[in-house]
Amino acid sequence: MLRLYDFCERPVVNIITGHGVDLSMHFVQVGMEYDVLKENAKLAHKNYRLLKEHGIKSVDFMGSIGSGKTTLIIRLAEKLRAKGLRVCAIAGDVTGDDDFARMEKSGMDAVNCNTGSECHLDANLVAKALEKIDLSRYDVLFIENVGNLVCPADFPLGTDYRAVVISTTEGDDMVRKHHSIFLHSDLAILNKMDIADAVDVDPKVIMDDYGKLTGGLKSMYTCSAKKDMGLDEIVAALKL
Ligand SMILES: Nc1nc2c(ncn2[C@@H]2O[C@H](COP(=O)(O)OP(=O)(O)OP(=O)(O)O)[C@@H](O)[C@H]2O)c(=O)[nH]1
Ligand SMILES: [Mg+2]
């Protein structure tokens, strides 16, 4: 048995605390899975270097279906554009161009990226999307991953940050049910705070679970993308 992050030039696991955490999910069998993950890690590193050569800061927004990734990206981009930064996005979805269309409508530059049937983006798909972008024109790249709290975790794309977006409407047990993605990311965002009471969810429960899982070494930010609450803190956390 080898650990996933043993294969990567840039660690895909940023913090392993071991504080009461079942880490068995971070181990993979050597074989085909190893090759796929190893190749992805190599390509992710290539993407990372390419983005760095162009001085671009990048964020991979992973998270549940409907948690608010597109809304958040559009709002954050508006804030960054107001600061004079040039922002581009890759809209990842299994099929269709709904999110891409929403981004474009908001005034963002974006590229659509369909996975066909896969439940996550991978570094190869992102490399192809990057070929369609004139990287000299941008300061920031946001990547919206496919809505899913499982599969994207194992496939780093080569971004500076990996953020997980969940929302109050999913209940208070997402961190307890999905350790892997929270451990494979740099920070977490709890969206839809404006309707936490209406869906009978106590955000403190979610934040306490996250604190326990990460040994208090990572932060979960609360926000409402819809009501523009907590977004400045996220911009600051992502050092944008
Ligand atoms: N009340 C409330 N609704 C929100 C908020 N953020 C997003 N929404 C709504 O939630 C729904 C889903 O938002 P999206 O931004 O499309 O979510 P997504 O994560 O991009 O969804 P997928 O790409 O399909 O996985 C939309 O109807 C949004 O208007 C929020 O902060 N508060
Ligand atoms: Mg979306």
C-alpha cells in the first residue's frame, strides 16, 4: 500500500492531523488506480507551473451539487474586477453549458468544460481548457469543479488553492460523511447562511466537525453568496 500523496510533486494532502481521523481512505492500491492518479499529479504539476509562469492565482472550487459554487464564483469575480483584477473561469460540468452561460452573462470571461460522464474534472481536462485561454490576459483563474463531494478529492488540478463549498441546505452532517474532500482541500466554505434557520441547521455543528477533523489547522468560512455576506473574508483567505 502506498499513500496517494507519495506520488505527487506538489502534495495533494496539505494537512494530515491524525487527530481521531480514519485515514484509511487516503491509501490506494498500486495498479491501474496508481497510474491514473500518478499521471494526474504530473499533469496537475504542469498546470501549476504554467499558471505560475503567467503570474496567475488559481482556485479549484469543489463541493456538493447546488451548494452555490457558480453563484460564489460570479460574486467573487465581481469583487475582484472592482479591485482591478482580471478574472477568468473554467466552468466544469458533466454536460451542458448552464454555468458557463451564467458566468458569461455576469460579465466574466469563461471557458466551458464538459466531462461527458465523469464525476470530476481532472488535470488533463483542465490542461485542454487552459489551451483555450489567453493566459497573458488574466490575474486570477477560478475553476468550478463538477458538483460532487467524493470524486474531485483525488484529482488535484494544479491550482494554488482547493476550496470545498457546502451549504446549510445539505444538513449538518456533510463533514462527518465526507472526510476525504475536507482533508484534501485547503479551506472550506459554508454557504447559504441566510437560510440556515429556515432549514433548521446549526452552522456551529458543521464548523465543530470541521475543526475536529482538521485538528483546528484549517478554516471554514461562512457566507451567503446570494446576500453578499462573508465574501470579503473569503477573498482575503484566498490571498486574492
Ligand atoms: N438562499 C441562498 N441561495 C443560494 C445561495 N447561493 C446560491 N444559492 C442558490 O442555490 C441554487 C444553486 O446555486 P448554484 O450557484 O447554481 O450552485 P452550484 O454549486 O454551482 O450547482 P452545480 O453547478 O449544479 O453543482 C441557485 O438557485 C442559487 O440561486 C445563498 O447564499 N443563499
Ligand atoms: Mg454550478
